[in-house]
Amino acid sequence: MRETRGPDGHRRAPLRYAVALAVVLGVATSGAPVQAGTDGAGATTDPSVTTTAPSQPRTQAEARPRIATLATPLGQVSDGRLPEADRLASAISDELESEWLGPESRRAVTVRDALTGEHLVDANADTLVTPASTTKILAAAAIVTGLDPAHTFTTRVVAGDAPGEVVLVAGGDMLLARGRGDHEAVAGHAGVADLAAQTAASLEGVPLDGPVSVRLDLDHVTGPAALDTWSDVWVDAGYTGRIVQLGLEEDRALPDVPSPAEPEEEVAGAFREALADEGLEVAGLEEADAEDGADPAEQTPADGITEGATTDAASVTAPVPATELASVTSAPVRDVLALALATSDNAMVEQLARQAAVADGATTDQDAVTAWVVRAVAEDYGVDVTGVEIADTSGLSDGTRIPVGVVADLLVAGADGSHPHLQGVLAAGGLPIAGYTGTLSTRFHLPVHEEAIGTARAKTGSLPGVTSLAGTVVTRDGRLLVYAATADRIGEDGAVIEARSALDELVAQLARCGC
């Protein structure tokens, strides 16, 4: 979609989303969709045109956007013709100059050839800008240097010091299923019910001298559940969860659906319930038939609460050596990290970075972890990190400044085969597919974005006044390009939506370019 100039000489972007909102409101009030080029009754406004009303989608697959076709069948991207830099720059000039992206000095973009790293377009590529969640690309690059991508996180249950005491030992898995695990899944790969079944089998025939008591060992990679540089609003409103080393996948935070105050206690509670389902008497368990609304302190054992029990699991350090009663393992780091990137899960990225930093000899102190990430990017990838400042590893905190050129350098490293561990994470879904997956499932949905659907992948970034997009795209000629773009001084209100669409359109221009 090309822009026009207003009387002041500035480029004016059309209000595409204002029109879309009007259509949505029309649907809501009339009960029937109003198609472009039709009247309210659905008839075409041009009487000379005969049309057949499109059938309504009957399945989710039918409702999805269609992947754009290439001019030639997609083969090896190295066989695709390399775009000419001048023509490529001209192709995206209108999108890059959109007033929705704010001041020209705060619009940064770089486009590279993915296989050679050749610079094709650079505009403010070395300027320090606020990247928002594209910071996670740096974190991911570092994480796979500290943790083997095939590594899994083990959650264990061991016998405690006292008879009948079992200790649930955290091992870094915050994606446990409440019930049985699903080994085909990443979130919920391991299950609390599996731990309980193994524990019950191990305790069979063991004299317990009373109900089983559940304790928690949370000594694995300790650190604060929320960073000092995070606003309380981010946590309270669900824009990030708490950084924990033991959690249920169902407790991951979502906007307006915050995570529990103590996710580890939620796991302990689920474990108690699962043990009871295995036929064990469990201390601290409130049965489903307990009196609704009753004060637990006033309930009796007959009400379902074992006398003297509390609803929280005491934190202890598991005995060493200890008798292992049960264990389950997570999906590989590669897949867990890919999920964290695809869904832009701030807490998961912080948690993985903390574990990777410790595994590589750093401490869990926030400054130590961020310094470790920058160091890993410089030393393991050979990227020039001059001026780079990282306040956290998720991009949520104020104070992070990264040139788009650094982000693109890492994406090239993840595409050209020189760093297979990073490449594996990005290929496993760490970069969502335009119009289909992760944080791009609701992007690239206007007709002008069509060419990028299914052929572009990107990590998104959003903060108040900031929008970023960084990833890969296949051109019409079948060449793989890397791009990174950030505008960190966009307007308020609806400007963020238009700014995001401008970046989506820029990527679509790269996809349609036969340059």
C-alpha cells in the first residue's frame, strides 16, 4: 500500500485500521458482514457485476490466510537470485518513511542476505534503539552456548528426613502438566500425575506412620521471582509471569491473566491431589467435598484437612544422598526455548538465561546474567557489541539499547549454518510464521501483507512507544533475506497498530520483491 503526501509535505499513511474497525462495528450492529464493494445487504454496488457469495469457512484451516505462492518453486535458497541493493531499498522506501513509525532518526532497519551476510539496506542500523522483545534473540543466542540444546530439566521426588515425608525437588521445569505428561508436547511434556504415580509405587509397602507430607526443595538456580527493573504492572497485569524453577504450564501468565503469586505452591498442591488420587493419605490436602467457604483453620479432619497440616509446603533442602522416589524430564532446551521465543514469554526467557548463565559459571545476579549474555554474543558469535546495553534478557525493562545491526548479525548466524544450535532453535519455531503461529498469528492479515504470509518469520517486539520486527523472509525469486527493524518513538493510542502494520508491509515488500 503506497502512501500519499499531505499539504505539509509529510507522507500520510492511510488509516487502514480505522476502516477495519468500522467494518467490525458494522458486523456487530447489523449481524451480517459487510464486504468491501457491497451494500449492507451483501449485494454488489455495481449492477453490471455478477458475483457468487463466498461460502463461510467451516473449519479453522479454511479461515486461515493462504500462503503466498512464489514465482518459481521454492528450492535451495542459495539458488535464488540476490536482490540488487538499490532496487530493494527503493522497494521498501515508502514503508520505511511512513509517518506512523515516528521521527526518521528513530526508525532503524537493516536487510541482509541470509547466506552471505551482505548488507542490502541499512538505515540507522548502528543507532542504539530500544528493541523491546527482539532482545530475546540475543538471549537465545547466549542460552544455547550455556545449555546443550538437547538438555532436559529433571523434576524429582525424594524421600525426606522424616518417615512419610517426600520432597519435590525443582529442576528448572516450569511447564509441568497438572495431570499426565504428553511427550509429544513442549508445554506439559512432563506431568505431576506421573510423579505421583511413581511416588506411590515407590512407597508401596513402606511404613509411613501417618499421612504423606509434601515438602519443596527450591534450591535449583535461586533468584528473584520478579526483577527490580520490572514495573509491578507488568507482573500484576500478566504481561510477564514470575521467574521460577518449578511451575505448571497452565499457570503461565497472559495479559489480564497473571500467574499465581507462588507458582511452586501450585505444583505442590497439584502433587498432593495426585498422590491422593493414587490412594495415599496426604497431609494438607483439602478434599473436594470440604465445606465451601469454610475457614481451613476451623475445619476438622472430617472436613478433609489432616490435623496439624498447612496448605503451603515447607521449603527444605533435600537430603544428600537421598532416596529417589520419582522423576520426570522436560522437553529439550531447544524446544522449550523455541516456545518461549514464539510466545514471547518473558519469564521463561529470563529463567532459561539464568540457568544457562549459572551453567557457564556466572551467578544469578541480574547484572551478572545480562553481562554474560553480552559477553556470549561477542565471544561466541564474534558480533560487535559496542554500546549495547541490556537491562534484562527479555526486553521488558527500561534501559536496553541495541542496534538493529546486532540483531541481524545473530539472525544471519542462525541462518547461514555457522551456529547450528541457534539455527535449531529458530527452525524449531523460535521465529513464528507470518499469519500462522506464535505472536505472528494475528499479524500480516491485511491484503497488502499477503505476500509475506507463510514466507516470513519473525520475532516481534512491543513496548509503549516501541515496535520491532526481526526475522527472515523468502523473496519472490526464492532468496532468503534477514531483516531487523525498530521504531522506538511512535505515537500513542492507535499509532502502535498502524506502526506494526507498516513493518508488516515492509516485510511483505521484501517478499514480493523481484529485485
